[in-house]
Amino acid sequence: MLKNIKLTPLSVVIAGCITYSFFCLLGYQKNQVISNFAGFGYSLALAFVLFITDLLFRKFIANKKQLWITEASFILLIFTLIIIFNK
């Protein structure tokens, strides 16, 4: 059953988003810029969008090496844009 599961960079980021959302829901967030429930909702929405993106990448890219390179490049692009727009 677990043989069919592919570990990709986006699946790791999705797991991190889901973990962070429950971390926010439990109220352990020290930086209260937004409320805990809003952080929970935003993180789950981001995880859902990334899940759909991961499914699309998996459908259109069959080679596992190219999939890893494409998803890692996508993650780096998103982080770069976040850094640029936060300044």
C-alpha cells in the first residue's frame, strides 16, 4: 500500500503546512500578528492549493527526477517572491 506513495518536495511542504496549522490551532504561536484560528485557516488553504499543484505536477511530469527538479524550483520561486514582496 505504501509503495505507491511518492515523496516529493511539495508533499514535504504540505506536511509542514498541516503541522503548522495544528500548531496554530493549539495556540502555541508566540507571534500574534494574526489570530490562531486565522493562521489555522490560512495554513490549511495553502496546504490545499499546494496539494492540487502537486497533483498537477505529478500528472504532467512522469520522470521522477524531473518532478523533483520542477517542484524544488517551484518552491524556490515561491520563497523568492515572498521575500521580494515582504520588503
